[in-house]
Amino acid sequence: MNASVPPIAPERLPALLAAMPKAELHIHIEGSLEPELIFAMARRNGVSIPYASVEDLRRAYAFSNLQSFLDIYYAGASVLITEQDFFDMAWAYLEKAAADHVVHAEIFFDPQTHTARGVAMDTVIRGLHRACTQAQATLGVSASLILCFLRHLSEEEAFQTLEQALPLRDLFIGVGLDSSEVGHPPEKFARVFARCRELGLHLVAHAGEEGPPAYVWTALDLLRVERIDHGVQSTRDPALMARLAKDRIPLTVCPLSNLKLCVFPRLADHNLGALLDAGLVATVNSDDPAYFGGYMNDNFLQTFQAVNLHAAQAWQLAANSFEASFVDAPLKRAWRDRLEEAFARHA
């Protein structure tokens, strides 16, 4: 914890949380697709969706677990057809990120969700990358892409996806592993992650969201990932907690997602404070914000209120997000300086 964090009056904390610079490291771009944009794209592309209205679709966002969410998530993604669709989706997210003072985003995308419908890999990646490039130029937000393999599919299909993406290798920085966690342990993808490591790609994986701490161990030891996405089940294993703290393995925690998918019964029960107290490089992220009720500042504001966190933890979470990002040291230092300035303004 930074001993130099100035005292912040409790009534000024919400404004500080909203204004402080931060990085988002766990955002599924398909999960930022708001119902209004789903309906607009459905009309534009002549795609039929099984909901009568925006309100009807929003009412369906009552999830009992990860799979109940994924069923609607994949239905929503069916409206994405053209490069412009992928650009528009990413641009809508990046505008919201900029408004939340996100200075950097590392954006997950699921190409298999689209190539299985006949959409070309080139269409997906070029549309998303064009939005990232434009965001840097016009919004002042830096953004990179991380290609995720769907873990409910086979490793052979993941290899095929990687091969399809390699001609566009310079447009994404890493690979991840997402979709249904339980029953699909990380070791299922050990060979394809080894190949990605040979290619110099950054490696991350979802582990310990609904799955057990054992999945976090295998993501670290067999996939050799640099970050764990979610990881909140790690508190069930003291040896794992010690490992994560010692090796400074970041966790990209998504509080409102954990609430919406019933990982925790109430937001007040969330273990974000315990992760920070244990010295872990925990960060706050929005995951699938269109479906889970909030973007970055919503996650910060609601979680701090529910869990009763304070300014020093806000500073730590923002600093952790910069430390955990896949950018060079000078840029991390520049963001850290901006963080200090934000705290000084709100002291």
C-alpha cells in the first residue's frame, strides 16, 4: 500500500473513484453490446433475434450462473456480421471507457463465436483494431486486443483459430481462455498455450471464477499465464494466496459480474478487500458490462460502498491495474503520475 496516499474525506471518495485514471484488463467486447445496439445491428443486417424489444431483452438478464448468461451472450453476438459492426461495438465501449477515465484497455474478443457463423477472422480483428487505433487518436485511450479461445470447444479448434489469426498477428497482443469454466480445466489447452508462448504472445486465462483453486494452479503451472482472470476462489487455498502474492500474479477481478452470476450472494460479501489485504495484485474490471449492470466506474462505486473500502485501496487498485497491464515501463510511470495528481486534487 502506498504510504503517501493523502487523506481523502469520505464524501469526496465517489468523485475520486470516478475521476482517477485506471486501466481495464478484463473486458469481453461482445459483452459490451448494449440491447439498443443489438437491435440496431439486427435491423441493419436483417438478423432475427428472439426478443420483441430492448426492454424484453433486458428483462432476460437475470442469470443464475455463468452458463445461463452465456446462452444470451451468444445470441446477442449473432447480430455482428460486418467489419463496421465490430468497429461500432468496440467504439461504443471505448467511448464509455474514456468517460470513466480508463486510460488503457486490454480487450478480449471471441473469434470462434463469429467464425462459426461464417464471419471471417479478418472481419472481426480489423474492425476491432480500427476502433482501438481511433480511440488512441481521438479519445486518448490506448487499447489492445487479446484473442480468447472458447474452453467448451476442443483444443484442436483452438489451434485452428490460432492459425486463422496468425496472418493478423501484429494486431493482437495475447491470448486468453474463457467461456464455461466448470468441467473445462486449463490443462485441456496446454499445447496451444505452449505454441502461443513460442510466438511471443502474452498469456492470460479465466480461472477460479466458478472453478476451484486447482484451476488457478494449473493455469499458472501448465499454461504459464501471466495474469489470472477472476481468481476469486483463490482465497479458499492459503498456499495459492501466498504464491499469487509472492510472484505478483495479477487477478482481474469483476465484482458486479460476480454478483450477477451468483458467485457471491451479495456484493457486501465480495472478497476484494481480502485479496488486497493479502498483498495480491488485484484489479477492478467490468467483464461483460452490458449484461452485468455496470462499466468501470459502476464497479468501483458500487463495490466500494458495499464492501466499505477506502481511498488507500482505491489508489492500490488503480496502481495495480497499471502494473498488471502489458505496456512498457515509461507509460506505466506516466499513468502512475496522473494517479498521484488525481489524489492530490481530491485531498
